[in-house]
Amino acid sequence: MASFNTITDIPKKLLATLQTVGFLTMTEIQEKAINPILDGSDILAQSKTGSGKTLAFGLPCVMQTDTSNYKPQTIIITPTRELADQIAVELRRIAAYKPNLKILTLYGGVPLRTQADSLSKGAHILIGTPGRIQDHLAKETLKLDSIKTLVLDEADRMLDMGFYDEIVKIGSNMPKDKQTLLFSATFPQKIEKLATALLHQPVTIKVDTKQEATKINELVYETEDKRKTLTALIHSYKPESLLIFCNTKVGVMALTDTLATYGHSVIEIHGDLDQRDRNESVIAFANGSKRIMVATDVASRGLDIKEIALVINYDLPFDEEVYTHRIGRTGRADATGTAISLFSPKDREKCAYVLKRAKRAELKALRVDTKFKMVSEYDTLCLNGGKKTKLRAGDIIGTFCKEIGIENSMIGKINITDTKSYIALHHTIVNKVLRALKKVKIKKKRYVAWIL
């Protein structure tokens, strides 16, 4: 694999930042896409999720940003809020070498006026969903006449969601000589139509277009009782983390309640949750304080959580592309994983595509341990302060260890957003920390704390 120092004119400070955050060598999509993007070419790229494509388009965008000009220079359009947030987090990490670079997210679930106020103060890179970007254009709170680069990420998913006309209309509000980068996991006919409409003599790149058989073990179980079979699978596979997909919000809520009554640490995510609740569900699952997440397809894209051991399709998706994205939540980067699908005899025709690629497995071969439960050793503690109050992970750890007397080993992952901080703590010390924070200050400031 090539090193990042082979990138044309890459600043030494950026190389140091990449090394600090753990990016040492380029993935195949990064190696093939970054220099052509820096050369100004339009890009039509096919690459599966987890292949490093965010950095492939994000690093050139950050490098080419002129921070002396506060008009938007890059806009990245994504299908979901979760993916927009994920991209923003990754770009902010690598943009740390470049002072005053402002990245702004635009999606539903957040008041339009709040975003409009932020836009009025200027931003360099915008990341948003088609619907909310259209809203801002309609309200004239957003102008795109200064855009130099348009990025369409997970373009196939956006077209599946019916956003073709919106994307083309958004593109028409930008300069004709803009650079357009289209990234998609699959290349259906609709993608070719969109590429023809928006791209000019693009460089076509195809890498990692199929899931590696050695990375994701795909299995399928036939069953008349999915709930009973799911319980048997959990008791047999005993995964560290489990992502379960249902087709409907009602199905997600019902299954979440059932698993909770069985004693499992479980949380849900679906489109009816407001943005804060969706974000907190992802955080609780990612930091291990909830070991099972039950989700609709809102989580089949844009959910970048490392080390998901097992994915189960409790309900079969309606097409193969959705199936591919669902199982792509496991086996990410260099990891391996297992993906299981359940179907009843009446679903046989519907799941023909699954049966072609997944191995049939027998329930009678499972070794069931009925005593096993997916219970977390951690709870998530929340603080009413974050980046805007200049809270850092080091400040929190220092206070908890030195002032409250907590062992470092009892503190898990820490996530800090603009206004809140989320700390995974061993369940045996959460109440001690809660009580102590009523008196103990962090950086000379007292914060309100509660358990998620």
C-alpha cells in the first residue's frame, strides 16, 4: 500500500496529522482517487462502504480549501444525517492542521433557523442531505455560486430514496465549471444517468466492488419462528456486538422491547427518533454501553462503527443492494464479520438472491447457552458541555482520575459533541461519579451530569 507522502504537494503538517489520527497507508480507493481529484478531474467511483472513500474525497477537499474566503467551496451531499455526521467528524480530524477551517452540517431534525444563522457567519465545507439543502436554497439562506467541488456520496442510495431531481436541481445552482465527484457502492442504470447529467469527462474508478468472501461469512437460516430463532442465535454465537435490521419502525420498536425484557442491553434507531436521540443511540452502541442495536435501513448506510461482530437481517430487505449495504456494517476495513439472514418458507422467492450468495445453515447445529445475555459492563454518563465550552477528553479523564479517584481502566470511550460529552463508565462507578460531579468542577466549571 502506498504512503500518504506520495500525494502531490501534501503539506508536512497534514502528514503529521494523518499519522496522529492513525492513517499510515492509503487504501486502494484513496490511492487511485486522491491525485486525480487534486488534478481537478471529475470522478465516477465505485467502492463499497468501509473502503476509505470518505478520506479519498475529503482529504483533497480539505487541502484545497482557502480559509481566507468564508464562502462555501465544497458541498458534500449524503443520503442520511448519520452519514453527514460521520463525514464531518472524519474531515474535522484531518482538518486540524489547517486553522479556522469551518465545516457545517445541514440536515433535518435541527431547526432551519439555527443552521441559517451558522451559514450567515460563513463556512468552507458543507455536508448535508438533499431535502435540507433544498430547504435552504428555497429560503435563500444558502447560496452555492462559490462552490468549486460537489461531492455525491452513497449516490445509489440517494437515487433509491427518490432524490434524482433534487440532486440535479441543487447542482444547477452551482458554477458550471465546478468539479464533481460521484461515489457509489453500486452502479445501477440510474447512476449512469446522473453521471451523464452532472459529470464532465470523468475518471472512472472501480475498486472493492464485491464483498470479500473471506471477510464476511454470510449465512441464512430458514425458520417458522423468527423470534425464537433470533434468541437461539444470540445464545449460540454470543457476539460482543450485534446489529439487527427490521424493515419497519414498528418492527424495530417491538423487537427492541422484547430483547430488553429478555435482559439484553439493547437500543433502537429509526426515522421517527429526533436527531439527538438518533445520535445518542449510535454513541451508546459504539461505546459498548448498549450491545445490541435494532435498526431500520437508516443504519444500513452512514453507520461507521468498527468491530460490529454480527449483523442479523431479522426481516429480509427487498433488494440485493440494500442487503449488501446492511451486511457491510460488519467486516469493515481489515476486520472480518458474520452476517445472518432469517427467512420463512413463504419468503423463499423473495430471498432467492440471498440463497445464491449465503450458505444455508441448520438450527439444529447451534450450541445454545440459555444463560447467556448480552449485558454491558458500561453505562454512558452525559455532561451538559462539549466543544463549545472547550471540554476535552483529557480534561474529563484528569478530573475523574485525580479529583474523584477513578481508575483509568474503568473509563471507556469518550465522545464529545458541540454541546454534550458522553463517557462510557464501568457500571460499578457511575453513581460515584454522578454524586461527585455535584461538587467537583472540570476546568473550574461545574457540569450537570446524568445517565443516558
